[in-house]
Amino acid sequence: MKFRKMIPIFALIIVCLIIYIATLTQQSDSEIEGLPLNILKKDILSTQATKSTYTRTDKQVNIGSEQVHLDENTKTEIIKHLNSLTTGDVTNVNNTEGSVIFGIAFKFQNQSEIRVQYTSNDTYLTKIGKDTYRYKVQNKELSDILDTLSKD
């Protein structure tokens, strides 16, 4: 008899537990907002690629930057990898750690921007628009492309 009276309590506890788990899952998904990217070449107003340069003199090292021309195949390949990113490929970060040795900025017609920065150790993605999102990216193919571009 006592067991029958406790069934509704157990059912309520189970329902509360399910709601709690669903809320946690929803929160973790919402922490990685702005993905997947849907970059269309026709929406890009401009693309700017820059790599860091280092020149050494007898007494100092001068750090500068140099514009890099990206051919259409390279742009297409980079966009393909960016569009394929999932929430499992990225981690939210507050800033870029390390010295950026190569960067690409895509500016769009809707006045938003996507920046990709490469530090030779890590790749970072910043999506700037109504809100700004910054991620550390785990995508070997994209990192390999950026590494090659930083050395050319």
C-alpha cells in the first residue's frame, strides 16, 4: 500500500530529472551559437588575407604584415571547411592566445564579418555581426591550409 502512494512521487522526480537534463543540454548547445556557418561566395564583399613578417637587424626584430592574394580555389576550400564546422569542432574562447601569423577577414553585404586567425599552434574564428562569437577551431584540414599560406 505504501509503495502505491510513492509511485506519483517517483514519477514526479523522474519528470523533474528529465526536464533538468534537457535544460542542461539546451544550455550547452546555446553556448556555441552562430554555427553552422553558411558562407556563400556571392555574399562576400571583400576578402583580406595578411601574414606576419619578421625581419631581423643586428639589434632588433621588426614585426610587420604583408597582404596575401588568395586565389579562388583557396577561398573556396577555406569556405568549405568553415561551413563544415560543427559545435564539436569549436570551443568558445574569450581571446586569441599566441601571436597571429596569418589571418583572413571575410566582409559581407549585411555588414557582418568572419575572421580566421592562425597562430601556428591553433586556429581561431571570430564571427562579428549583431553579436560577436569567438571560437578555437579544431579542424586539421583548415589548419593545414593556413599553415601553408603562412609560409608561402
